[in-house]
Amino acid sequence: MCKLRGHIVRWVFGGVLYGILEVVWRGYTHWTMMLLAALLCIPLDLANERMPWELPLWLQALLGGLTIGRLLYFFLWENLFQKGSYADILPFFVCTALGGLLGCYAASMLLEKSRRVFRGSLPSAAIVCAGAAVLCLLVSMDVFGAERRVPDLEDVESVRLEDRGILSGPFTLEKDREQVEAVLAFHLSLVDDRAYIRRYEPNWYHDEGKVFSHYISLTYQLADGSTLSRQYDLWFTTERAETAGTYENLLSAFYEDPKVRRCDVTIPEGASLSSISISSEYLKDEAYGINTNDQNPEDAKTLYAALLRDADEGNVPAKDVLAHYGSTRNTDTLLCFAVRYRTPIAPWEGSWSYGYKDVYVHPQMQHTVDALISLGYMTEEDAARWAEDYTRDHTSEPRMESAVIFG
């Protein structure tokens, strides 16, 4: 009975500890996540009961190094992934070796019940460092194929592409075969261009106004029930965007697809519209930001219906891969919607996940502009003045003094 009580305490402690870490990292958690963490502690606890203490110390340390070192790499260097330090072998080795050495000496002190273990642990420490070096070399050479992995078309059920807040998808193989094929072609071009991606860094003295940053996230739902996710931090250049077969050119062609344009203004399937926040300096009474829920909750449905009508008639322009969405360039003439929605979380009734997507309104989206006027958010004079200023500013050259580039 006492042994079972000890197991339960460890399981509960693991669940609570995970909940605390998630709150610290994300700012919130859910009780089901803590329950899942506690359940995952059960096989770990049972494995610990069966794992012999006679397991070689260097092997224990290397296993610990893979865990602790991976965390160190995540916190210290992984933000540079695909941006100059793609699978960088040196920081990866340093983190793995440090984690392994920490595990080696900690295990030695526990086994020997003494802090004076450094001299006797030197052989194990050397084996740990050698093992870390071999592992990092294999990873940097992509021996395991993780870097080059792109799923086959028939293995994909759906794919979602997110480009720094521009969310497209999910596109399913059953309904959107052409879009799925286009995303796979784009992903393959990233793999083929990985040597260029690693080494390229813009020269702002010569390239300002010609280079644009994009953070791309790809999420595949595969036929076997698994998920494959990849993230890329990329530079897009005007020269390569005009070259067929480059990732810049392929993504630009993808955004030109009418179905993708409609997807960019559509909330996810199964989600319900919550509200629309409108941001512009051209709103009525100079109110820069307005939320429809503060005026009339039904206004959000009217504006969203107008967006969909514009999308169906082809009035929504394609996203420009060489544009500064949300940047310091010409923000005074932008008219932006934050379309907020919520999606039920199955199978927990009453639980919701919340999201939003930014939609930039253009003068040719006439149904949306008319809806803003009819609902009283803009006057006809303000709308005409905005259209004139927007057309002037967004057909001019980018302001060269701006040094902040966003995708």
C-alpha cells in the first residue's frame, strides 16, 4: 500500500509540475493537460522501477544529455534555426555535452554519496563527450533524414500553411488536391535550397527595400494519424521571386490561387465568428480602433459576409510575398480587420480554443467598404479619401529610411 501511495504521489507531482511549467511558458493551462502529464508519468515511473542501476554510467549520462542538452539548445540557439545557424553543429554539441556531463557527475555523486567524484568520473565524461560529438555530427549531416523529409502526396490528409500570421488552410487532399500539391512543391524547394538558406544574410546597405522576412510554418496531418510540423525563417528577395522554381516564386504563385485568396479571409471550418476589430485612421469620428462587440454584435456577421462576397467575386488580392504586411511602411493608410473566432475542443463540451486572423482591406474590396459605410464605421468621404491615399502610398517606392522588415 505504501509503495502504491509513493507511485501516485510521483504521478500527481509530474502532472502538477507540467501544469506549472505550461503556465510559466504560455501563461495558461487546462486541467486535462495536467491529467495527461500525470498519465504519461506512469510508464516512466514503471520503467524507472525496472531499469537496472547497473546500467553503465556513461550511457545514463548520454541519455540525460540528450534530454537536458536538447532543452538547452532550444532555449539558447533554436531561435536561429534556418537563419544562419541551421542545425549548427557547434552549439548543438556544446549543449548536449554540457547536459551529459551534468548528468554524469550528478549520477556519480548519487551513487557514491559523495561530491568528490570528478577524478574517478573522467573516463565516463570523455565517453559522454565523444558520444555527443558523434550524435551531433550525424544530425548535422542529416543521416536520419529529418531535414529532408517531405511527405508523399498520397500520405497527406491535410496541410496548413502559416506565413507570419497569414494563415492558409487546412487544405485536404480530397477537396484541394492542387493546393496540397503546391504546398508540397514549395516545401521541396525549401529542402533543395537549404544550402542557400543557411548561408544567405542580407546586406542592408545594398538590399534594403529588396529583401523581406517570412516565418513559414507547415503542418501536415498524415494518413497514419501522425502530424508533421516544420518551421522556416526565410529571406525573400525580389530577384529570386521572379525566378521560376525558387521557393519565393512558388509561394507567390500559391497565393495567386483564388481558393487560397478566399481561405485568407475565411475562419477555420467548424469555428464560430466572435467579433471583428477594425483598425484605421479613416474611421468615423477619428476612432482608430473599434470592436464590433462594442457597437452591435451583429455587425461582425455583416462585415464577414461582405468579406466572403468579395472573395467569391475575386476582389480579394493575392498576398504579395514582397510586401511589408504590418510593418512601418505606410501603416497610416492601412485598413485592417482582426477577425476573431472560437473553435470547440472535442470531446470537452464547453471548452474552446480562440484565434484570429488579420485581413487587410483593399479599395477594390467594394462590398466590404460598402458594409463599413452602411454600418456607420466610415463615411463615404472618409472611404474615398482612404482609397485615394492608399492607392498613392502603396504604388510608391518603399521608404528607404525604414530599417525594420517584417514578412
